[in-house]
Amino acid sequence: MTLTPTDFARRRAALAARLPAGSLLLLPAATTRYRNRDAEYPFRQHSDFLYLCGFPEPDAWLALKVTADGFQSVLFVLPRDPEKEIWNGYRAGPAGAVSDYGVDAAHELQQLDLEVVKLLADCEAIYYPFADRDAAERVMSWRRRSAEGSREAATVAQALHNLEPLLHSMRLVKDPQEQQLMREAGRISADAHLRAMQACRPGLHEYHLQAEIEYHFARQGCRSPAYATIVGGGANGCILHYTENQDLLQSGDLVLIDAGCEHQGYAGDITRTFPVNGRFSDPQRELYQLVLDAQLAAISEVRPGAHFNRPHERAVEVLTAGLLELGLLSGELAALIADEAYRPFYMHRTSHWLGLDVHDVGDYKQGGEWRLLEPGMVLTIEPGLYVAPDNAQVDARWRGIGIRIEDDVLVTASGCEILTAAAPKTIAEIEQLMAGAT
């Protein structure tokens, strides 16, 4: 499926309904960034702008003016320029912004200063992203110009509000169209991991599996990963954000792959860990099954009304008990959990929000308490164990083993749905798949 102008118009209407009459919302698009000299990074629209407009070009602005009679949406965009379009691709221009993206009006970007000052007339409040310093400076400039042109100070917008908490609370709960796009992102990402398992064998390099993963993304129409692909063989799997992906994959080692596609702006985020030669050793098998047990226990806690941290708490309980049973920890279980004795082996949290950003927006706490899960929220469940190769406190057979198992989980009305379930993760499934690979 593809989002339509009607979908974006509905989002703008929902946001406008949350703003009081007399408000003006101002939101900038992303700008072009340069990799080196005159070579640009592939352009990716800012997620907030993408959410409200679907407009794919840089340097634009969205204005949303709310009155007692309703609201008006206005885009400011780069003008049509046949010479530049020969080099850099077609632009929508103001006419295309209205016809193709469903806003009420559009102007060329050079009209931005003049038109925003006009829009500020009789506005009482301005909403914009405080964290964007450039945007904040522009807003203050427009507000000063509005004040200079006003005979009555009372007509100048007095209230300044941070747009992000309001908009991000909307983005946190995915509508049915977003849920379907995230199912697709999860499916494509899971299938790519399956492909990597089938291709893996000793003697390849980590970048060979990265190529398999990203080739599948591209073949499915996903122009880029949602984040830098991680392929860590052996002890590299103990480095949480390892992205060099250059070492040789050796028989007897595990390989940890953390990779997800970006599908129409929405991120997949999945991790699988499997043996390079297709067979788990006994130490690998024991630690892997422990991580899998922790992940399944954490997923079982995902339901409406549960608090966000409950899956993490459950994962910690299972992991700490297992480390105690295997002899990597010693002591009393409750005390080990309270003292966070597991942290040398499990140093990150179990979940984060997922959506247009791989670490998506939305507060994790409200009023100092963990936020309660609601249908439409999507979070990762990703426990792991990482035994550093130089950890002299444990038996040598455990050292250098890094394992993470991650799935994308949608909160539903009755529980949850695993969006990345197509990628095998039990020991038997993985070994069977890899044994049958050619």
C-alpha cells in the first residue's frame, strides 16, 4: 500500500483539532547534506514533515493556521527550475504541491518571509520545534517583523509552544495505514535475514552478508536500510553498534546481524544471531536458548495496559536466573537483580519505540511513571547477552560470545503481533534452514 494525499490531510486535520484557534504551526523540512565536496548524501525527509505532508523535497516549510472556522495548510517549496531539474530531478513547485500533496495553498520558497508574517496577523500562539535552532531563529525573526508591522502589541503572538510533544504523541500511536506499512517493513526485513542465513558459510566476510541483506531490501523497493547494518562475527558480536563489517567469518563462531529496511519511511529493526557453520556449539546453544527464553517472556508481557518497562523487567528476570544457573553469576537472585549484576553481560534496555525513526519519538514516561502501552504502538523486544573476549571472571568457553534476538512488536487490542516473525529464531529452525541451504 501507499499513503495518499487524503491520509496526510487527515493527519493535519487531527493535529489542527488539538490546537486552539488563533494558532500558527510552522515546521521546516530537512535540508540537503553533503558527504564530501559537492557529493550529496541521499536526501531523506525529516520524519515530522514526512508524517504531515509526505512531501519529498528539501528546504520546504509547512504552515498550518488554525482559526475558529477551521484551518488552512500552506506549503512553501522550491520553485520549478528547468535547468536545475535537468541535473537534480523534477520539482513539484507550488502547483504540484497543491495538486499532488493535498495542501490548501502553496508558494515559492522565496515568498516564505513575507507570507508567514501575513499568516501571523491575529495569531495568539506559535507552535514550532524548539530543538531546531535554525527554525527557532526564523520564527523569532518573523515574530519581530510581525510586531514591527503591528500597531497594537496585543495582536502579536505572545505564546510560544514546542510542537514536538504534541506531534510526537500522535506519531507514537500508528493508524491502520501505518501499521500495514510497518508489517511490510517487518516482512521485508525478516526475509532479508532469512536470505543471509541461507547464504552464510565459513570463509565469507561480514560484508558479504551485509550485501545479501541490502540487496534484498533494494529488490523489494526499499532504497536504503533504516540504519547502518550491523554484521558482527565472533567477538565482534559483543560490540553493540559494530558497523565495520569487514572481518572473516570463521567456522565455530556466531554471527550477529542487526539490520532493517526503510519502507516508505517506516523502519524495520530486527536482529538474528546464528552459527557461521550452521551448528551451535554447546556453550553457544546454552546462551542462545537463554536469550530466546528471555525474549519470549518479554514479548508475553506486551499488551494494552502493561507499562512500557515491564518487558525489560521480565527479560532481566529470565536472563539473571539463567546466568546464575549457568555459573556466570553467583549469589541470590533477587539481590543480583537489585544490584544489576547482569549488566556486564546485558548493558542495554530491551525495547524502544519504532516507526518513522528507528528509535522513534514519544515519551517513555508520563508524570514520572512508565507509559502504559496502547493499541497501535510499536516497540522492539531485543534482549541480549555479550560475554567480552577478555572477561577473566568467567570460564573461557563463554568468552567472545555475543547474542541478540530482536523483533518488532505491534500492540493490538487483545495483546500483540510480531511483525518480524518470518525470520527463524529457534535453534532447531535455524539449524534446519542452514543445513538445507545450497
